[in-house]
Amino acid sequence: MSFSASVLTLYPEMFPGALGLSLAGRALVSGTWSLEAIQIRDFATDRHRTVDDTPAGGGAGMVMRADVLAKAIDHSSPPGDPRPRLLMSPRGKPLTQVRVRELAAGPGVVIVCGRFEGVDQRVIDARGLEEVSVGDFILSGGEPAALVLLDAVVRLLPGVMGNVVSGDEESFENGLLEHPHYTRPQEFEGRQIPEVLTSGNHKKIAAWRRAESERLTKERRPDLLENGKTSHG
């Protein structure tokens, strides 16, 4: 059974976008995963296909209506659908590699892409939407975030990456940032490949890579080290 992704959006033409290229694109063509982009406006009931309204209590901007969005969710994810329902939102829990792996091991995802000032809280609660954030910044809508999430997940599906161990030492897989990489030529503008990497001593190479990962993590993401201490006692 392939991984099935349904994306609820006001801009279905944004999909598959970059996901139609490279590894994800080949996997899409081969049937390793499937993607359905659903137009939320198709579930509006008025002749103007209205999906938003002014915020209760006043304020700037517009809010996506609960009734319209609920109909779109119910259409794409009927009772019994085992796929988690995600809402891309800057106030959601940060997306981690652990969560990406969990999603990749499942049957698929239903992703709601918000727009305007946000989504009516009642549909979030009523349809059990899991709010997910891809970073502490604001996008014009949930679509770019959905593309990021799907790219991270799809590359982990069986058979998508040519080398099944190619992701084992990547950043965040072991709680550290990835070590530096080098390849030919041996010298570039006076800079040499570190000697240990051409020594053929795999034990020393592994130790060097681990030390470099720890150094970079300490310099750039010390929070990962602190989180590791917390999670492991």
C-alpha cells in the first residue's frame, strides 16, 4: 500500500510543485506515494465560493470558516481514515526528524493549508487537527510548509533513496548536526581534504566525523545538546 497524501488548499496548482521532480517525483510516478490536491472553495455553499469571514471580536484580516473547511476535511478524510490530520501553522509544534519518521512509517497524511489570519478554532478542535510548524517565521500560507513536510517524509519511504543507509548520518538523525563533507579534487584553492578522510582508517574517520558533528552542534545548535541531555536523563 502506497503512502497517500491529501492536501486541502486554496491553491491546488501549487502541487506537486517541486515534489514532481527528482527523487520525490520519480516515486510519485512509480506509485510509491500518491498526492491529491483538493480545492477548499469547492465546498463553499454561496455563489461567491466564500471560504473566509471577519474575525469574531474584531481585528484585522480574515479567518477561514469552520463549516466550509469541515466539509473539505470530511470529503478527503471520511470516518475510519487512519491518516493523521495536520494543519500547517506557525503556532504548531516544531516539525522534527522523529515526527517525520513517524509519518513516513504510516499510511499517509491529510494536510490543511491555512491562509489569511488563521483558521476557526472550532474546526481545529472538532476535526482533531494536529498543528505543525516548520519554523519560527510567517509564510503567506500553509502550502510552502506542506511541500517542506512532504519532501522530508517522502524521501524516507522505502525505495525512494537509492542507498538505504544514506540518511543514517544526516543532521538530526542522531541528535547532532551533520559533519562536513569533502570530495575531489584533493586541493581546492589551497584548501586540502582533511588527511584523516584519505587515510583509509575507518575507525579514525568515524571518530573524526563524530567529533566534527559535536563541534558544529555546540557552535550552531547548542539547544540540540541540551535537549539530548534532557531526553536521556
